[in-house]
Amino acid sequence: MTGLLAIGLLLAASMLIGVYGVRAARSTPDFLVASQEVKPTWNALAIAGEYVSAASVLGLAGLMLKHGIGTLWYAVGFTAGYVVVAALVAGPMRRSGAYTVPDFADYRLGSQRIRKLCAVIVLVIMWLYLIPQFKGAGVVLHLVSGTPYWVGVVLAGLVVSVSILAGGMRSATYVQGFHYLVKLVFIAVPALVLLASAGPDGRAEALHVDLTAWSRPLLDLDNSGEPLLATWSVLIATTLGAAGLPHVIMRFSTTATARAARRVAVWVIVLLGLFYLFPAVYGLLGRVFTPELATEGDTDTVTVVLPGAMLPGTWGAVLTALVAAGAFAAFLSTSSGLLLALAGGLSHDLSRTGATGVGRLRAAVAAGALVAVLLSLPAAAVDINVLVGWAFAVAASTFCPLLVLGIWWRGLTVAGAAAGLAAGVCASTGAALASAVTDVPHGWVVVLLAQPAAWTVPLAFAVMYGVSRLGTPPEWAERAVLRLHTPDAADHPSG
Amino acid sequence: MSLPSRPPHRRVRITSPQTRIALSRRHRPVQQLLPVPDGTMDDGALAAARATFARQRRLALRSSAGLAALLLGLSGLLAALPVLDRVSVGPVPASWLLLMAASYPMLLLIAAVHVRAAERVEDDAVRARTRPPTASAETTGTTGTTGTTGSAGGATVPGVTTEGPPSGPAADEGPLR
């Protein structure tokens, strides 16, 4: 009951901030990217808030309980992605003036068909990413109130749609900044309390290294027996995927200058590094105090179940409520960012007339949420982080090569980009689907299907490069690239 | 200007707040895609832009290599040395500590160093562009040390002279905006 109350309070606070932000949302550009009036500190908080999703709050500890310490490589990769963003993408992307990846493709390659292809890939990534978020919401609501899984999913879809329809990105910026703080505090404080109450014996047992694969600091997927390959594949997917996630890229157009965009990315690394210290606590203590979850039941629930299991009575209930609210904040902020990017793709890039009114964007938000809810209903049994890993793998195999080559190589052509994008999206989604439906016994094939980034990313880069080399880029291509790296006077008040 | 068919003094709530605001807003914030470049970039500006791009790309390659070395190296190290699981730092196994805590400061370091260096390249480019034409022709050799008023610490950057001589006077009009 306290859990429901905490989630209710969180929703009320989010709505309040959202409605306050309505005053600022004026037109489609405002609605999508908040018209660059957002302060850098809020922006970094908002990016981190949007990024720390159910995968981090619930999925990380859950997968750790199941597969071991090596799961933390996901967190390292999620953070390392912002090194790539800061070094390769943020500044030039901001200078291009593009809101979205399809916008950028249009600028760089001057092709409407590439824009549409990109928009389709945006939909694939965003839906893949939304499913685990909605699953998280369904699971959390089920735990704190006993409602069936589907009720939580449907309710989550409604809440997110309404909160976006009320304010768009501008309000989302403040709501998400607020949500980062909620997530950090509501995960960190219970973690510290639980660590203290575990006692010396509990802590020693949690840190005890036994001779099983669980204690190895490498990530083995589906007991493949190839832990290093699996770890590298996950690292490639998460690190490069973060640099190609449409909703992350979109965030950087809310910064004032290219220089500010880079600096925001660095701040995000600080915020993420701080946050990722805590999910591990739940995984480690969960192994000692709720070991039954690993064999029967849903390991994704460990973060919410653990406080009640360790501390019976009022304190347990209060901590459970805090954690549940934190998880809900994670779900809410990430889903609103994802839905906005998805709606932008549907209404802005896929429509025949280009930019349109706010009404159309709202219809796209509702439609996107509906599809995501329908896809999430049968996904209750799939691990959150596995699904998120696939979303990252698709982004790493499509938009990462497009952005990196588009920004740093003048030789990219329309045909090369299209071929690389098509190869990347087909290979990565195909492998993920194959791993979901087939049952390969053992070995490296398991890894390359379950987390395909290790081969699909090089494939996409190679195809994009190779096919581009066969043609010739337009004469203006070099200028289009150079301009992304040429500082303008506005960047340098002191210069 | 953008209040069509509605007297400004009459405020009647007939639409949602969103629509009302959209109707009453004064001016639309413009942010548009840069247009496809035409041939307006002159030779000096082109050479300067190319030099800046080359420096930024070298920097990007360096940072990417550093990141790859950190991630693949650290995981490779943990795979190659299982003994790290049995060494303890305080109560925590050394390998766990490396994974959980050591990677984040290193990531931050790579990003921060990159951003600083990238900003320096941009500062140099802007300085080369805004330098007075006469002075630059005379003093190209020394601008690296005298013209650093804007950057923190006044550090000199090796390689600044590569785009100095050809770009100084020519890039003044700023065709790149």
C-alpha cells in the first residue's frame, strides 16, 4: 500500500512539473526539443534521468542475480557510450542543427529516402527499447499492489502518453532532471540502509568469491562458455549503441552550442558513474537474502523484493515503497523520451509533408504508445536487460556507423549509407529473433546470436564504407563535413 | 502579427492551453537544418577548415583508441588473470573492484581530456580567423604564444602554425557563419 502511495506521489509531482512546463511548449520544435533554452546542468541531469531506465534500476540487479558479477559490464558500457558521444558525435551533431538522426541524414546526404529509412529504424529501436520499460512498470505495479501484469502495462502506457501530451520535451526536461534525482536517492538510500542492516556476516557472504562462474567478472550469455567474447559483444553494443540511440542524440539539440553539447556529455558520465555504484548492492545482497529468485520467479524483481525480505515490518515497507517509486521514475522518464523520439519519427520524418502541427505529433504519441503496450503484453518472461541489449545492438549496428562515418568521412554516399543501414538492421534484429526462437546448445554461436553486436557493427561499418567507395560523393560533401567541425563565432564569446 | 482574426484584448478560453499558447505566441524560435553548402567557401577558408578537421579527426581517433584499449584491455585483463578474483582489497575482491569502480574514473578522464583538446583546436581556429590581416602576415611565427588570452592557462598548442599562414587574412568574412 505504501508502494502505491509513493508511486502516486511521484506521478503527482511529475505532473505538477510537467504542467508548469506547458507554458513553455509552443510549437512543434518546442514540443520536440525545448528550443535550446534549457540550462546545461538541467540538460545533463535530464539526459542522465532519461537514460537511467528500468534496465539500470531493475534489470541490472536482476541479471546480476542470475548471471553474476560480469553483468556490471552492461553498466560500464552504458556509461562508456557517453565517451563516444562526447568525442565523436555531440559537437558536430549540434552544429548540424539536426533534431533527429533522420534530420542529420537528410543534411549530410541530401536524400529524402535515407531520411525515411532512418525513421523506420528509429521506430524499430524505440519499440525494442520501450517493451522492457513497460515490462518493468507492469512488474513493479504487480509487486506493490497485486494487480495483474497487463493492468500495470496498460496503465503505464496511459500515464506516459498523458504526461507527454500535457507538455512535450520542455516539460520533459525538468521532469527528467527531477527523475534522475529521485532515482539516485531512492536507489542509493535503501541500498545503504540494506548494507548496514545486512550485518558483518551478511556483507562478508555477499562479497565471498566462490568457484562458480557467477563470481567471475566476465559476462557469460546463456552459458555459452565464451565469457570474453560475450563480454566484448555486450561492450560493443552498449558503448556504440548509446552513441546511436535516437532519443539520446535528440537531447543534444537542446544545448546552446556545440561546445556546450560536448561538456554536457562529460557531465552525464559523472552522473551515470555515480548512479551505477548502487545497483550492484542489490545484486550482491540479493544473492544472499533472496536466492530463491534465481531459480524460481522473476529476477528482475529483486530490487523491489529485497528490502521487504531483509527488513520485515514498517521499515521494509517504507524502503520497498522508495525503491518502487524509483523504479517507476526510471520507467516513466525513459519511456517519455523514447515515445517522443518515436512520435517525432512517425509524424515528422515519415509524413509526406515534413514538419507538421502539434496535433499530429500527439496522435503519433498515442499510436506509438499503443503499439508498445501491445508488444509488451507477451514479453513478461523476457529479461529486461536482454531486450535493452538488443535495442542497443540495433542502434550500434545502424545509427552509430551512419553518424560516425557521416561526421568524420566525406566519402559517405547515399547508396553506402542505405546499404549499411539495411545490412545492420537486418543482421542485428535477425540474430536477436533467431536467438529468441531457436535453441543452440553451446559455444560462440550462442553469443553471436544472443548479442550480435560483435559482428553486426563491423559488418555495418564495412558495408557502409565499401559501397560508398564504389560510388562518388557529391561535390558539396566535403563542405558539408567541414562545416560540422568549423567553430562559429557564437561558440566563442572570448575568441 | 501572428494573432489572426482575434482582437488581442479579448481572451476567451475556447481551446486547450497548448493550442492557445501556440496561437498567441509572438515569434517562432527558428532552428533549421543548415542548407546544403554551395560553393561560397573561398580557398583560404577551405584550407583552414580542412586543417581544423584533420586535427579534430586525429584527436577523435586517439580518444577512440584510448576507449577501446580501456574497455577491451580491462576485460581482457580480468579474463587472463583469474588470480585477481582471489586477491582482496579490503573486503572486496580485486577483480570486482576493478570492474565496479575503476572503470568510471578512467572513462571520465578520457572524455574530459578529449573535450579540452577539442576546444583548444576550435579556439585556435577562431583565433586564426579573427586575427588582423596585417599582423598575421608579420607575426605568424609567434602567435602561438602571444595570442592565447582567451584560453585558460594560456597553454600553447603544438601544430597551431599549420593553419596559421594560409588562413589568417582570408577567413575574415566568415562565410561559414
